[in-house]
Amino acid sequence: MKIEFILFLAIVFFCLVPFLFFSKRRAKMTVEELKKVEPKIKEHINISSLKLPSKIEKLDLAKNSEIVRKIYHTFEILNIKDLNENQLDKKEWHSWQISMLLNLYKNNRDFFIPNKKEIFHKTILNLDNKSLDSFIQTILLKYKANVDIKASKDLLSEDTIWTNKDISILFYFLTTYKQ
């Protein structure tokens, strides 16, 4: 009976150790590994075909830029550069804000941020163009699948489904995509 119990424990041990090792290894990805991992994109969305709330699409681009500057000011104050990985994945941004940023992109406008290294998290700064484009596609797909563009500004402002990482990638993309 004791031998069977010891054998059972040995089997459980040998089955769990590799699982625990690989799950911890995956949780502690380096920047290089993050660059190699790309979201799997099943569909490519061209920004010009992405539908945004009509109030935002009709918005004067100067007014849109002014609103994005205010969103950026909030982004800057939050010091996202120093967040850990869990905090980067925290959902703190709403669909109305993201729509404003996407409207700049849709209208082929960039957003100048002079001191990128002081603003963006190192994982964002170390993304290559291909990875950055993949993440943008993931954001566009998420937007298309989850945002009700017919909802009011108030409802979209309550729709907090966007992470610190999402908005970081969008701001970084807006400051670099024309280069």
C-alpha cells in the first residue's frame, strides 16, 4: 500500500514539475521573447474601413487633436513607463478615448511625442515594426468586435475595456507610423 502511494506521488510530481516550470517560464517573458510573440491575426483590418462613432468621425480634426492632447496629458501623468506587467494589462481606458486616437490614425494624422524614452514602457519601445503592426491589428480587431459605434458618448465612456498597454501601443504607433 505504501509503495503504491509513493509511486502515485512520484507520478504526480513528475507530471506537475514540468507544467509548473513552463508556466512560470512563460509568465516571465523577456523583452526579446515578447518581440517574437505576435498576436495571431485571422483578419487584416484597414483603418480606412474601420467604423467609428459618427460624432467622432464628423469631429473637426483640430478639435480631435486637442482632445487627444488631453488624453495624452492624462496618459503622461499616470507614468505608465514605470508600471509592471500586471499593471500594464489593467483595463483603465474607455472606448471613447480609444476612438479619438483611432480617428487620428484613420485621418492619417500622427501625434508628436518628443521624449518617447521618458514616456513609454521599455516593452513598447523595444517592439519592432512588424510586432507593432501586429498589435495595432489586434487593437483594431478588438475594437471592431467589442465597441458599439452607435452607443452614446456616455456609454462608450463607461466601456472600460482597454488596457494601459493598448493605449501605450496606440500612442507609440501614432508617433512613429509615418517614419
